Amino acid sequence: MRIAVTGSIATDHLMTFPGRFADQFVADQLHTVSLSFLVDNLDVRRGGVGANIAFGMGQLGTKPILVGAAGSDFDEYRAWLDRHGVDTGSVRISETLHTARFVCTTDADHNQIGSFYTGAMSEARLIELKTVADRVGGLDLVLIGADDPEGMLRHTEECRSRSIPFAADFSQQIARMDGDEIRILLDGATYLFSNEYEKGLIESKTGWSDEEILSRVGHRVTTLGSRGVRIERAGHDPIEVGCPEEERKADPTGVGDAFRAGFLSGLAWNVSLERAAQIGCMLATLVIETVGTQEYQLRRVHFMDRFTKAYGHDAGEEVRAHLG
């Protein structure tokens, strides 16, 4: 099953300031702020929802096709993804813009000052999915993840016009999209992904009830935080899957992306929706135990031992046959 993952590609530059921002501001001079903070360390992490999801699928061996836009500074990141089983042949490289970048400084009180540079991400709208499909011999599913909004709309319309099944996954872009745009992005989706808060926001912005949305999508997949995930389909009982026990809670960033990577890998293996959700929850648990969205290691024996403990022998044997 050939799955294309569209979405942002970015790097995070995270710095730590040992003092307090509040001590550096002069109350009557805030209109002319000019500050420079000497930071203790710089942590550069690979990120972007498209790249995060593709990385997780690559770890599981399902060979995802990453579709997005990056800059000429993407070479090292591309090599990292290639080594971890991601097809990066459909990433557009901008001739003028750098890869999207989040730069953030955190002080001793955990306050943050950050900036997000969209950069090459704005060129995602120039990517044609037909070109991607022709290169890989067709597409069975396209995940449309958070990216340049115009690019998301274009990919959705192209999937409809070419009868390519698609999964809608707005995540961070829900806040800036209006109801009309969200209606376009979800109508006819085979899968609609969101967390609980985003679920309510989608209904509020579109003016559609939960029942109306279920009538317009094949499956509604809602992540429930520590309670796992719920999968709904019109006319069917919901499927609910819990999370495996965590060994520790290090960093929640990228957990939703990891769930999607596991779930989509399950679809690629043609397992049941329940089993796909279990794989997603197991991968998400690995990520929450690690600082960084692509810093975890999927050790097969460790993964299968924990998966089997959480979901039972039969579930473990079925997944083991695909994971190897």
C-alpha cells in the first residue's frame, strides 16, 4: 500500500536562558525593547508534522512517501530521513527559501520567546500529486497534514478530482482556518484525524454536528490523550483503544504525529482498525518517553514485548508478522 504523507518539514532551534525574562524588561521602556540573551545551550531538532509522521512510518518499515517543501539546507535532514526508511524523492526544494524553522528561547521560569519562519513551506502549494503518483506507480492513500494552507486545499481538491482516498489532518492549522476551508478539507475524507479539543473546534467552525461530520467522512479518529483513541463510523459502534503503560513521561511533543504514523502503518499492513489504533498508541508511547519528535529508537524486540503486554498474545503475533 503506497501512502503519501503531505505536511510541514521544519527544524526546531531550542535555547535555554538561565535567568528570567521578566528581570530584563523595563516597564516604561517596553515600546523600545532591544535585548540579547546569552544562552547556555542550543538543541537543534528535526520536526514538522509531515516529516515526523513519515519518520515513524519509516521506523515501522512501511516506506512512506514524504510530500512537502524544504530549502537547499535540507540535505542533512534528507539523509536522516532516507536512512530511516522515508522516500524523500517528492520533497520540493526551494531555490530561494530556507526550510521552515522554529527558534525558541526558554527561561528559568519556563517562559518562552519564539519565532516561526515558514520559509519554503509556502511552496507546498506548487506540488502536484499526479507527479508524485506517476513517480511511485500510483497512490492508495494521501494524508493531508498541517502545511501551507493553500497547499492543503490544493492537495485535497486534487485527491477528489483523481479519486485518490485521502485522510484529513488539520492539527495546528485549524486555528487559522475558517469554516468554509475546513468543510472543503474534510468532506469526503476516508479518515478524519483530530484530538478532542480539535474535534469540538471543527464542529464549532463548520457548524456541522458530530453526526453530520460522520455522514461526510469514512472514519473519524479522535485521540483522547492518556485515554487512548476512539474510532467512529456512521452506523457502527465506536472502537476504543487504550494506551500502553508508560515507563516515563519526558516530552509530549510529536505524540499525535507518532500515533498517526502507527495507525497508517497498520492500514498499510491491512490489519483491522482496532489493531492499527493499537500500533499507533504503542508508537505514541515511545515518543512521550523521549525528548524530541524523532529521537526515539524502535527496537523490535522491546516494541513487541510491550505491545504484547498491552494488547495480548494474538495481537502481538499479528503485528510481529508484519514488523519482522
